[in-house]
Amino acid sequence: MSIPFWIFVIFFVRKVMFVKYAKAFVIMPGGYGTLDEFTEAINLIQTERIPRFPVVLFGREYWKGMLEWLSDTVLKYGNISKEDLSIFTVVDRPKDVVTVIKKFYGKS
């Protein structure tokens, strides 16, 4: 069974629109789709394809394994830089999400 080409076009357009009009991403615990959107956003910021904006991971405990892997493996092997780890912020409280976004945009 083959997938019609228009499915790929719709998926691409959805991803472009998802990032194009975003002022911030708040990434909640989730699955493959969540990881896809998170890594897409940080990759576009890292490669300067889009302007930097707040990317916030919510729930340190949930993301702990991924964060350790990024530091202990991906960074260690030189596939990202230490600065790349500052593209996103990890918080545990809703009010900290608001603080991160307001700080980025210079609002108290």
C-alpha cells in the first residue's frame, strides 16, 4: 500500500504553519509527535532557519532521561555544542513557564 503524495504535502504544511506563527513552544510530556515537534523547533533554531523563541520543556522528571542522554551522549560525542542545550528551558511549575516567556520578550 502506498501513501498518496498529498498526505506528505499536508503534513509539511502543518509543520511549517506550526512553527511559523509560534511565539513560544511549551512542550508537555508526550510521545513521538511531541518529540518530533520539540526536535524540529530546536533544530530550526540551532541552524538559524527561524528566529529564536522560547522553547520550554515542562516536567523535569519526565524529560530527565532525554536531558541526560543529550548531555552524556550527544554533547559528549560532539554532535551538539554546550550552547545548543540553552535553546530550551526546563521548568516544573506553570508560573515558571510564564516567567520564561515574559523574560524572553522583556516583560515583567
